[in-house]
Amino acid sequence: MIAIKNAKVFTMEETTGVLEIGTVVVEGDTICRVSAEQEIPEGARVIDGRGHMLFPGFIEPHCHMGITEEKKGREGDDCNECVDPLTPYLRAIDAINPMDAAFHDAVAAGITSAMIGPGSSNVVGGQFAFVKTHGRCMDEMIRLAPAAMKVAFGENPKMNYGMKDCSPYTRMAIAGMLRKELLCAGNYIKKYPNPPAQGEEESPEDEFRYGCYRDVFAKKIPLKVHAHRADDILTAIRIAEEFGLDITLDHCSEGHLIAEKIARSGFPAIVGPDLASRNKIEVKNMAFKTAGELEKAKVTVAVTTDHPVSLIQSLPLCCGLAVKEGLTPEGGLRALTISAAQICRMDHMVGSIREGKKADLVLFKGHPFETFSKVLFTMIDGEIVYRDAEMYL
């Protein structure tokens, strides 16, 4: 049992808010008490927070950490299968390398969970996974897989396949191919709402191709939509409404131009990476103000680095820059924690400091949005997996 005392506790829960001097007690991998009381259970290992800020572990809601590895070039790049525009059966968990140095950087920055998956070269790219950022074995780090199905609009699939003189060559083809894919998948799932027993399926190939959409059509997981431009965002919303599916709007670079329309859709946005160059035509209007404009419109907002486009450890900085440009400070912290957890559908487990949730915690010296602040320790599932030399434990 571990008791963290004398910390300023940002619970990210509406009922408890911020405890100016709080105590958080962890038993095993779970938070068992959150209190303004300073009573310490007998036998607990005590960590003195010394007035520093205690937060729930931060969450990166969209990245390619470990699937596009640092320092390894083509050999370590497993992000895009650029030979078939429709690959729903690909699973990120088969390509994520936990030995990628980015995982250590994430932990040292207080990032305890990440949504990791394929890139955006394909119209349908495959399945994302929600994982913890500490470990050596991916099977032990997974908390939800599949966690989303990746689809992409706009420049990336258009250029990847158009340059090969095959579809999709246009935005019309991207939308058309996705509609056809969803129509075929929906019809298959109506026929087989549950996986058929081996030997009972008419076509094992169809089960392999379309069976992975069951959770999408059941709304257990969303389509994770890569879309930068306003028209692509609206096309994604249109198709989602046609098929009655849930989506997350990832990148959403021109979201500030159509904030009210996004709000009316009810779909959440994962904004970024804004700490990157405008190296494509469709990101010419990207700006740190987007998250704030969406927040004003009552859209649920998280922020992404899209690592390695921006480095994973810059996630708190990206939220701070969004706050500088109009996102409320509370909204910035929510984007790092509970809003990201809600968008990833993992808020029952992580994203706030509440009894019964997993003990993912980060103690900061200074505010996470300030450049000179630093992480004193990071805890994942009740285990301290990183500590600064200044923190004697």
C-alpha cells in the first residue's frame, strides 16, 4: 500500500475538484482512497508530495509510438501498409515495439496511456489499441484492443494511391470506397451478428475481412477518422450519420472554421499535431486556437502529438500552447486526462483520480503547461515506473 500525502491533488472529477492538500492511497494497482484528510493507513509506504501537483496519468489519444520507431528508418516503420487501400484486419498490436525509446520519453513526461495504431495512407488502415506506456511485452500492456478502426480522408490516401494511378484518386473515390466497405460489412454483420463457428461460415475470407467491423457497428468502438480539412471533416460526419456509426475526428485542423457544425454532430475532436510544420496543403489553416474554439462550441476536445510528427513528450506543452491561444486552463488539463479518457472510452479505468480507478498518477514540480516544470514521479497501475533524481522514494 502506498499513501501520497501533502500534494495538491487535481482529481479531474467534478465532485471533488482540486484538493489543496490531499492524500491519495493506492492498494495494488487501484486507487482506494482520495481525501483531504491526512490520516495515513497503518503500514502504508508514505510519499510526501511536498505541496507539488498530483494529476491522473496523462493520455495520448492518437499516436504511432512504437509502430513508427525512432532512429530505425524504414526498418522500424510499420505504420502504413501502402499496397491496399482497405485493410481493416490489420492490428496495431502486431507491430508496436515497446522497446522504442519513445515509450520511456512518454513515461518521463507523465504519459501513462496511449492510443496507438496505423497511419493514414489507407482509406481503412486497421485497428488501434489503447495501451499502457510501461512494459516489455505488448500483450501485458494492452488495455483495449481493438479500441478503434482507423479510416482516413483527404490528401494522404489520395496521394498515396493516386500517384500509382489507382483508386482512390479523388476525394470522391475515398468517400465512395468507404461507403462500399461499410455497406458490405454491414450486410455481412446482419447475416452473421455473431462470429460463425469454424466451418459454418460461407466464406472464411469474408469473416476475416468484415468480422472485425462488428464492434464498430455495435458502437463499442468508433471509426477513428483522419481528417484535416473542413470539407473532409464534414464528409466523415455525413458518412457516420448515414451508417449510424460513432467517430472521433482526429487532427481536425480546420475544426475552428466549422465548430458549430461539429458540435451539432456530437462527435469529439482530437486536435493536433499543431507543434509541427504546415508541410501539407490541407494543414495550412492549422493553429493552436482550434481546441479553444471547439471547446467554446461545447465539443469534447483532446490534444494529440501524433508522435512522431511531434514528439510524444511534448504533449503537455501542446496543451499549454492551446491554452495560450484560447483553450481554458481547465479544458487544457481535461484534454490531457479525463476528456482524452472519455474519447478513448477508457474513463471507467483512467483519466481521473477516483476511488476504484487504476492508480496511474504523475507528480509535477510546477504546472505541466510551464516549460521549466518537471515530473517527479510517474506511477502506472500502482507501480512507480519513473522518478526524477530529486524525488527520494
